[in-house]
Amino acid sequence: MNLLRRGLLNGFDRAEALLDRVFTPVHNPLKQLGALGTLFFAVVIVTGVHLYIGYDTSVSGAYGSVEYLSVSAWFLAGVARSLHRYASDALVLVMLLHAAREFARDRYRGARWFSWVTGIVAMLLVYGSGIGGYWLVWDELAQFIAIVSMEWLDWLPIFGEPIAGIFVAPDALDDRFFTLLIFLHIALPLMLALVLWLHLQRISRAAYRPPWRAALGAMAMLVGLSVVFPAVSHPPADLARLPAKLGLDWFYLAAYPLMDRLPRAATWGGGVALLILFTALPWLPPLRRRVVAVVDLDYCNGCGRCNDDCPYNAIAMVARTDGKPFETQAVVNPGLCVGCGICVGACPPSTPFRTTVDLPTGIDLPDPSLKDLRGQTLAAAARHQAGGPRVLVFACAHGPAAATEFPASVTLPCVAMLPPSFIDFALSRHLADGVMLAGCDSSACYNRLGERWTDERLAGKRDPRLRARVDRARVAVSWVGRQSGDEFRAALSAFAARLSARAAEGDKR
């Protein structure tokens, strides 16, 4: 499993690095998969409603109504049909890529299991709705899908009579069948909307809207495909004969040739086995030890900063229980906490300047704790190499700096775990000439909001702020991906060179 994940991760890292240069990190489509999926789903809904107005839910009129919408009313509905088709395909593509990317980045286990499982349910609903949409056209492709699907379902011993029998003769179908199909084609997307809402409930500030340039580019792609390669129907379904040649939509119908040719037991067994495997992935080895933040009420004043900064809605503010003169206190939900430590960096008492040995704070991780962080900072400062400026690096565990052999560095679950006071501490206590914060990929923080909160704290836009007395020229940040070790080392060298030049100017004075 780890080998597969590492292979996928290397592939995504290389692809994202390439697309960063083409689209910029903010508009990189691989970093906007979830938001693009929301956009494509919205396009499917809007165009679906538009097409439904002109659709005839009868055996004799279904095909003709679709042809009228596609050909005679091309300007009003033909493009809408093609948009409906291509947006549906794009939705499948981004959902599959999103799932593969989350798996590759190991963001599906622990507290993230809920998002993973609801994502699988959403995929099933997308496929069910999309396949049902092909039935509604009632052409030869729809006839093939209907027969194979019904024969596949007939293998289950739950139907009194074979349901595939309704497709063996021209007079076997009636209009109620298409009424049922259109009902399902409307009901499944509504269920999908509910599941997607649940899918986002465990994360805060979900990015469900892509940047406008990315959205504009995606829409231009869909419209261009719709105009140049419009969606067309096969010849009308004829239950008196079997279709001879079909063009499949491989995004939705890739399994149908296998379902048609392989034994039903094999396709059912393989499908159920894959579904169980993918659903159970969050609980399969190798397992990881979970680290959950712990609240110390003796130092919690109910300020709510940890609640505001938590990317996973794992911290709630509730009424005070210990009698202290504060209205609220923080409570951690262990089922939602991923151990990123961002809450520690947000807590006011999280500072290395205190004289207490254990450095207690309002909310802390058991490993690494705030005490561990100060100890590691002091130890890293003692490892400065002779010659050149002394640079202390605080590195994200998911970025390239964590994999380097740079001796004067401290690795954190997320750079945003570092309270800004540690930068002041390192510089004012002469532990370093400069401090570099080395996070993970720009616009793709492993813990979602770590990069954003860190930048805002350094800029004085978010509490806790970096003190005004800290010389900003002695602080640098680096947001690069795991595959960008050379880029990180170049940024580190450039920062060291600036510090050296600055020191030389000071000596001249």
C-alpha cells in the first residue's frame, strides 16, 4: 500500500509542479479538484433542468424529444445537452483524481475517514445518475445499457421474475418506465447534493468555489467541446434487434463491456470486492498512532482562537465548567482532530519566553508538545555550522525541508503550529541570525489552512501576530512541494546570502 501511495504521490507532485508553471499555484487545476467538481455539478444541474423542460417521458416520444432539443433547438438546447454531457464527464474525472490525490497524500485515515467514505457514496450516486441519464435518450446505446444492467441485476435472487424480460419485445415497455427513470434521474442528484454537504461538514472554510480564472477556463473548455464536438444520439432503440456498433462514454460505461462478456458472478464479486476494499482503506494497515490535542483549563481563557483556526471543526467553544471567570472553554472532539497542531500556534499562552519548565498552554499536542518544540529549537540552534549566517529552519513534515539534512532545523506537523513568538525568541535570544519557515506546497497545504494562517500571522493580520519589534528582513518563508528540494535549497541559500550582505553592511557602518 505504501509503495502504491508513494508512486501516486510522486506522480501528483511532478504534475502539480509542471501545472504550477503553466497556471500558477492558485489556479492549478490539480489543486482545485474539489471546487471544480462543485462547478461541474452546478453546470449539470442547471443544464439538466433546462433539458427536462422539453423532454417527453414516453416510449414513443423520448428519443424524438432529445433529437429535437439537440438538432432543431440547437441554439437553445443542443449546446445545453452537450454541456450536460461534458460537465458530467468532467465531474467523474475530477472526483477520481481527487480521491487518488487524497489517497496519495495520506489524507483519508484517522479523523478523515468520514470524508473518504462520503466521497465514495457520492461517486456511486454520480455513476448511478449518469448511467440513468443515458437511458433517457432511448437510443441503441440506451438499449444496450438497459439490457446489460437488467441482466446483471437478474443474477441477484431478489426478483420474482427476470426484469430483463421487459426489453425483449417492442411492446414490452410502457410510459411508466420513463416516468420512473426521470424520477430517479432527479432524485439521485438531490441525494448527491445532500451527501456532498455531509462530505464538507468536518472541514471549516471549505473551498467549494474555484478561483474565477480557473472557473472561467473550465467553462470555456466545456463550451468549446460542446460546440466543436456536440453530443449526438445513436439510432433510436429497437427492441426487435440488437445494436451492432456502439460508441461508449468511457467515463461512465467502461465496465459495461466486462458486464456483458464476463460471468455475472465474476462481475458482481469483483465489483463488491472493490467497493469493500476502497471503503475499508482508512482502517487498513499500515495504521498510524493518532495524536489528539488536549485542553488545559488552567490556561484556557475561552478566547476562541483555536476554534477559529482549526481546519477540521474539531474544536468547539462551550460554557465554562470549572468556575473560572470566563464565559467559554475549548473542547476537542477526538473523532475530528488530526493532530496538525495549528491550534497550539493560535493559543495566546503558547510562547517560549515563559520561565515555567513544562510550558503549559491552553491547548497542546502530547507529541510534539510546546515544551518539546522549545527543546528542539534550542537543540537545533546548537547545531549551527561554522561559517556563514546562522539560519534556523522550522519545517513542515510534509514539505521538502523535512527530507533535507540541514542540521539547524525543527520539523513540525504543520508550520502553523509554530507560535510567532518562537521567531522572536530565536532572534532576540541570538539563537540564529535568521529564521526560515519552510512549509509544504503553495496553495495546497497538507492541513488546508496552515499556509494561509502563517502568512497572516507574519503580516500582522491574524492573532497571534509577530511582534513589530522583529526585523522582517531576518524572516523568510518557503512554500514549495515535496519534489522541489532544489527550489527550497535555492531559497535557503538566497536568504543566507541576504543575511550575509546585511551583516557586511552593518560592519561597514
